Amino acid sequence: MTYQATIAPVMASSCNSCHSGATASGGVVTNTYEGLKIIALNGKLYGSVSHASGFSSMPQNGNKLSACNIDKIKTWIDAGALQN
């Protein structure tokens, strides 16, 4: 499981339209490794995509990510959210 081959494509298809660049919604940036690592390591990424209590469910106004993609994100985070 790698950031570039696995995680970045999930972010591109489900998150980056709202969370990229200087106008990123909520100041959350998902289209760069550096931005994504912050929310991966502080728990916000997994909490949001898994629709956990106490987190803003993401994607907002969209369908929840597939269980497969949520599992990929969790596995990547649990492995240290490496840029590989």
C-alpha cells in the first residue's frame, strides 16, 4: 500500500475538488502529501471518511467512501502515513 499508488487516487476522486489549493474548504488540504499527513496523523481523516461520531462526515453532501477505500486509508494511517 503506497501513498502515490493507493491513497492519492482516492483523494483525487473523492476529496480534492473541495480540499485543494489556497481556497481549500475548511483549510483542509488533501491534494498534497504534506496537507494530508496532518489530518491523517491527528485522526481527522479517518474520523471524517468513516463518519465517526464527533467528526464532520466526508465527503460532505456526497456518498460515503466504499468500505474498501476506507480500509485502505486506515491501513495507510496505521502504517505511519508514509510518503511512498
